[in-house]
Amino acid sequence: MSVQRRVRRPGELPQDPQALQSAPLPIVDKGPVELLEEFVFQVPKERGAQPKRLNSLQELQLLEIMCNYFQEQTKDSVRQIIFSSLFSPQGNKADDSRMSLLGKLVSMAVAVCRIPVLECAASWLQRTPVVYCVRLARALVDDYCCLVPGSVQTLKQIFSASPRFCCQFITSVTALYDLSSDDLIPPLDLLEMIVSWIFEDPRLILITFLNTPIAANLPIGFLELTPLTGLIRWCVKAPLAYKRKKKPSLSNGHVATKVTKDSGGMDRDPHLLYSKLHLNVLQVLMMLQVHLTEKNLYGRLGLVLFDHMVPLVEEINRLADELNPLNASQEIELSLDRLAQALQVAMASGALLCTRDDLRTLCSRLPHNKEIQKGPTLEAEGDSRRETQAMDVPNHREESTGRRRCGAPGAWGGGGREGVGEGVMGYEE
């Protein structure tokens, strides 16, 4: 199988951000791909011929052979080329079979902890159009979060086996579940697992950004370098999305949803999970300035794109209009508070590249909100009462989880940042 590669000198980083390129991709000749389609994916070579299908036993045997091959192959470059040859979408009728087999292969790799397969899948997610990435994500969510109760624990354990895959998986599921409808609210098992991963190691969501060649402008239609934008969307839209289910609201603005318990008897309130996630996202945003500066990308690369904040603001407006503001005022206020905090910290850290005039124009479309007008100020030694209110987490919950506070000295191995600047709208400091 002949392979061509796009080559860049080791360590070379063009000065012009427009010229930055993503990781070199293996380009496989058409001939071997056609053979794979005919003999692996059972695509008939002759027009009009009926496609063959593997029976369940044959498919299981094929998956086992693939798993063992990737496990035993010692050269990562060879693994990546073979994986790409098998599963890179070709835009033809074989893609459905290709995606179906890929979902089953990665699901098996999760079940039996085949790390090489997960690493190949992480690379595949990074260089494949998002429309295919969300199909793989949905297959895994169906297998481990929906079909069999308790099976999410198996998926949860790959956190230590392949953090790189976990990072790409989070990015994929945040693209899949955008909370635009009740069906696209992430399952509780999935939400709890992702929150636990990020709480365990917030740097998890930066792995792709920190460990791969950087593209200042990724091609449209691919996964972002980090799941930050998707996680911000989750946290900001969650209060309104749950309220949309037309369940009665409690006096504190939370929606009266049924609180489930995990196997250990611990409450799993989705609203507390989103609050915990929001705090972790702010912590990651605050540490980005150091990493962007180290990579000589501060002011050149936005990891939270302004163009993605525009539709988020429009979605918030639509949800606020859809709900009766008189009955959802506290949920609207909570969503706007979280948006203001995320925008403010993202701008201060260099993750969001835009002018304050741009941001002022964008936020002027939103309902009135004090946090948006004045902007949050997260101080390194802010009192716990103010922080608890900002994060919407009861004091006893925060104490029981041992949560790290935003900007606290030593939280990231160094001193915390003091104050993140003036308000989102630029009116107050």
C-alpha cells in the first residue's frame, strides 16, 4: 500500500497564523481502499449487484481480528495508516457500513480496553468531518449510557487508559448534544461521567490543543481543538433547556426534576452537575493564557470562537422568548450569569479574540442582566459566599466535594490570577 505524506519540518511553526497547518494526514491510494470496501465492507464491485452482509458471528470474528491486529502492531505510524484506510469516509455508499463497523470496533475496544484502537480513534476524530464524529459518539453513548444500565462505568474507566480519546469524545458529544431540543439534552449518565473526568483533571479538555500541531483556522466542519465552546454551551443553555420541559420551578430557580442516585446512593442532580462543570470550565479558561503564550499563539489563536458565541446568544434569546419570562426569570438570569462569566474569563485569558465593542454589540441583544452589564470579577482571594452564589452551588455541596476555587493560588501548580478585568460591556471594573 503506497502512502504519501504532507511533510513539515520538525518544530516548524509559520509566523502567519493563516499558514498554520494541522497534523500531517496519511493519504492512501484509491486501489487499496476499493479492495477494503469490496472484501471488508462487502460493497459489490458490479453495478446493480446486491450487497453482501456478514452475519453476526462473522462480524464478531472480524472485529476481534481487527482489535488484535491494532493491539499487536508495534508501529504507531502503521496503525494510523491502516486505521485511516479502513475508516476514513470516502463519500460513497460504503460509508454507512464503514461507520457501523467503526462504532462496533471502538465500542469493543472500550469494553476490553484496547488502548491502540482508542488512540487511533482519537486521531480519526481529530481529522474527520464532524458529521461522522457525532455518529461515532452516538454509537458509544447508545452502547454505554442508554442500552444497559450501569454500563457507563466501563466507559468511565478509559479516562486513565486513553485521555486523548476522552478529550476527543467530549468534543464530539458536545457537538452532538447541543440542547436544541429535549432529545438533544445529554443523558444523565453521560453528563455525570464527563463532569467527573474534568473534575478529576481539568487539563483533560486541553490535551488535543497541547499535544498536536496547531491550526489557527481549522477547516469548516471539523471538530474544534477543545470542547470548551461546547461545554460553555451546555452550562449556559442547561437552565433554560430543562425549564423547557415544562416542569414546575422551585423558588431558587432550579427546575423540579427527579434527582436520581448512583450505585453508591449519592444524589445526581443535573443542575448541580452543570454548576460543577461551569466552575471547571472557568478554571480551564483561566489557565489558557499561559499555554497560549508558551506556544506563541496568544492573540493569534482563539480557542473560543466569537463566531460560535453569536448563535449561542441567538439560542438564548430564542429559549427566553419561548419560555414565559414571568415563569422563567430565574433560569434566564442564571443562564445569562454563566454566559457573562464565561465571556469575561475567556477574553481575559486570550481564548476569545474580539473587541469589547463587538462583545457589547453581541450582548446588547440579550435580556437585561447585571452580570452582563458590569461583568464578573473573579478575584484570587474572593470570599466563598460570592463564589458560591456565582457558581449557583449550595455551601454544603461545595464543602463536601472539596471543590477548588477559581483562581486560588496553587490550584494549577502556580499562583492564581487576580481579577480578570473590566466588565463584559465595559461599563464598570
